[in-house]
Amino acid sequence: MTRHFLRDDDLGPAEQAEILALADSLKADRFGTRPLAGPRTVAVLFDKPSTRTRISFAVGISDLGGVPLVIDAGVAQLGRGEPIEDTARVLERQVAAIVWRTFGQDRVETMARHAGVPVVNALTDTFHPCQLLADLQTIREHKSRLSGLRLAYLGDGANNMAHSYLLAGATAGMHVAVGSPADLPPDPGILSRAAAIAEQTGGSAAHLIDPEEAVKGADVVATDTWVSMGDEDRSAAYLELLRPYAVDDAAMSRAAADAVVLHCLPAYRGQEISASVIDGPQSVVWDQAENRLHAQKALLTWLLARAEDER
Ligand code: CP
Ligand code: NVA
């Protein structure tokens, strides 16, 4: 069976650790691994805007000896309603892998069911698993470990980043607390899946409505935009609901004194995060953005090796 990466728990703990170790070695020796030499092509499809994902996949695929074929929805027949199944069949005969940022999780799942090459989720409404590989690499660089660390995510508990922190953090053996309003909880199925993974890895997964409780003693404090792509019609009342969950100096005073701060970006200073925090000494967001490159190169290298084994 072709391996895909559609959600964080598509990788078990040992597999996640293997990819993170590979990400570190690719960071140390950026051009030493060329699984796409040929050059082979990787399709990178976008149904939503992107800066970091677009750049890091395009650069990473080139670093690996391949050709990135970046396609925006507006210029492909997929954007005009051509079936995903038909697009998958056309792509699989020509490209080594398919990377896709889109809306519903069901769309990447359909692509994966019909493509005989690895499919990678570059963000859906439900998960952002490539971001989490970069986040975990960044945390380990700054904290020397993952297992046993306390990670607090404050903000929209129902969005893709909250869900990915739960699953990927639990897989890494971390204690993940999502602090979000009662009206914006994580998906209950994803929360219970994270708790089940955490039981195996020694971590934990929780939803806390009290933001002060969620961030207390955290080693890692993470947040994300309050208005995700596709949620632009959210009201002012909704933003008010999130205000107590802002990552500002008061929130950071409750975290561990040596806590690091993550934000997947783009950031909205003065909303989910204060300028003093994101531009301050505890912020590691630029390392985090760079690590998208190394972590995704590691992921592609790992998936391509497995696809090769199958042949
Ligand atoms: N963090 C992230 O995925 O950024 P982009 O939306 O710019 O790709
Ligand atoms: N939750 C955000 C992440 C952006 C990288 C969104 O989906 O827009």
C-alpha cells in the first residue's frame, strides 16, 4: 500500500521520530540527499493562498533533485470541478508525489485513494500535519527533547492547527493542552484519538476552557490566527470570545520562564499574539518557518523510499 501523509497520526511514534531525525540531518547537509534526481516532478496544488508552504515545498523539491510543479486552483480544471479521481489518475502517471492544500479533509483522502503515488496534506480545514513536523523539529532544537514537555495551544480550538497539535504532540509523547472557548472546542473524535495515542506514548491531551490553566507551566506556547482561511465571515463577537486566549505578556508570565513561543504564521499582531511576544526573545517562529523546508524534505524522502520499496 502506498503511504500517504494526510493527518498527523498517519505516522506512528517511531516513524515520526525517524522523519524528525532525517529532518535534522537534511538541515545539516542540505544538498546531500537527492531522491528526486532524474529529475522527477512533484505536483504541488493550492486551493488556498500560501507563502511558507509554497516556498518550502518548491525549494525543498529542487533541493532533493526534482522539479516542483506548482499549480493554483484557478488555473487547473480541478478548480472548475473536474473530479478529484480523474485528476489523481492523470497525475499519478507523471509525478512522483502529490502535495495538496485544500478545504475538506475528504478531498485529500479521495486523492489518496485514487493516486498510486504518495499524497501529502499541505493543509486542510481539519489538519496541518506538515506544519507540525516543522514545529516538533523546532521544539527539539530548543528544548533537546519532545517527550514529557508541556505544550499549550491558545486560540481557536476547532481549527486545523489545534487538531494537529493534539495528534502530533500526543504521538511525540507531549502533554498537549488546547485552551479555547467552550464554543470553539476541538473535534471530540480528534481529541479522543489524541488521548488514546497519548496513553501509548506517556503524553496527554486535554481541552481546557480556562486560558490561565491551559498555559500554566507550559514549556511551549503556541497560537494561530483567529480567522483561518475559509472562515473570513466570522463576526466581531467571535473575535471577542477569543480575546482572553491571546498570547501576550500576561499569558507568558504563567508559562515556564524558559518557554518558547510558536506561531505557524501568518500572524496578526495585537490579536492572537502581541508584538512584544512574537518579536521578543522567547519567540522561535523564524526557525519554525525555516524548518518547514527541512521537515518536508525529510517527509518526501521517507515517503518516496517506501513507494520505491513497493515497486
Ligand atoms: N504556516 C503556513 O502554512 O503558512 P502559509 O499559509 O504561508 O503556507
Ligand atoms: N489556521 C490557519 C493556518 C494558516 C497556515 C488557516 O487555516 O488559515
